[in-house]
Amino acid sequence: MIAFQDLETFKRADADRGDNLRGLVRTGRRIFNRCWKDSFNINRTRIFCQNSGACGSTYIVRLLEANGLRGVFHEKQPDLLKLGLDFYEREMPWLRLVSLLRYTRHDINFEASNRLFSLSRPLADAFPGARFIFLHRDGIETIRSVLSKPNVAQYFREDVRFRGTLAGDHNLDIFSRACHHWSNMNRRIHEDLQYLDLTQQIDAPTLRFENLIDGNIQPLEDALQTTLRIKTCAPANQSKPSGQLRFPAYTEWTRIQKKTFQTICGETMALLGR
């Protein structure tokens, strides 16, 4: 059965929820319908764009919206971040995972969210018609982007994504933890999608961030099984305010930073063909 602590997650998935008895009854009815009775709906095509963040997920959703696609989401609420992190750290009751995914993702056609990075296998079980696309960006540029955040030290100290093992040992320096974070997320996505390909013949096209922003989006069109009229759109991220510096380019990294990156990320870079 569904753990009691998930009730708030189910409630947040309904825009018209209420905290009174009527609202709770409505939520309970929807839990039942979407998780158990709604078998006709789970088989339709839903596309999940798996990614590690800072690699164009906002951009890809804006591009699809510019082409008139509906039911397209970037990190749909509730975003299930904690669920994805928990499942990365340890096994969880499968029924709970599938039920939560069916209830919160029943109305999507396409979602790009790094919050779901570890959930490819339960997503495929929750939605037999699911397809996947793997969006990734060069590790060096992703790490530069992450480390260019304002108050980056506070970000690594307080954000829930860095409290477990996903970003490596807590005693490591921020640069090393950013490397572990990128490597572990992309490796998990790669391994899960390989598993689905081998066991269920679910092929997941790969789309590079660099190709996406250049308009070379054939893998995306293959996943959508349609041709997009608009191939590019305005960048999703805005220029940084004056005085806010980007993390240095690779050519300016120290010898220790280059060695650290190669040690932590080298194998994953090779897996991704980079």
C-alpha cells in the first residue's frame, strides 16, 4: 500500500485540492482511479527527457511549446526530487514508486526533469507506452555552469541534492563534489536506459546539448515521431549580471582540477561518447 507520508505529494498534484473532508475524499478517489483503475490511460505515449540538469532541459521545453505541443512540462510539480534521490540511495517499494508516478504524471505528454534521473525503470513500468530521450552536456561545461551559481558554497551545503552520496563524500571540496554529481547522475541514466533497451527493447535516442542549441534535433524528432517546424528558440538562460563571474574555462583550470575531473568523470565521459 502507499505510505501515509505520500498523501501530501498526491494532494499537491491536484490544482483544485482542498484540505477539508470533501477535498480529501476527492484526492482519495483520484488516487484510486489513477493508480489502479486508469489502465487505459497508462499505455499512451509519454516521453521523458532524462538529464542531469544545466544541460538544456528548460530550452527543450520552450522549443516544443514554440512548436505548439501541449502537455509539455519542465520539472512538473510535484517534482518528486526527494523520491528520485531516495531511490538512488536505496531500493524502495515498487508499488509505491509506480503509484506515485502514475498519479503525478498522468497528464503529461513530455517532461524534461533532472529530478526523475533515477526513475527511468519505474517510469517504464508505470507507463508501458513511455519513451525516453537522454539529453546530456559536456561534463566540463556543465560543471562550469554549476560552479558559476551565486553563493555556490551555500548551494552545495544546503540543497537536498548534496546531502546524500550522489555528490560524493561530504568532506570533499566543492569542485570534486560537482564532478561526482555530474558523473553519478549521467551514469545512472545511462545504465537504466541500457537496461530498458536490453530487457524491454525501449530505445532511447541521445541528444547532445550542443546539437540541441544548434538546431540539430533529429534524435528529438525521432522520439516525438514528428518533424518540428521550428528548430531553435531563444536561449532559456539570461546573461549573468555584471560583476558575477563565470567559473574559469578548462584551459584556466589548475593541474589538480584537470586531474580530478579526469579521475572522477573520465569514464562517464567515455560512456557518453565525449
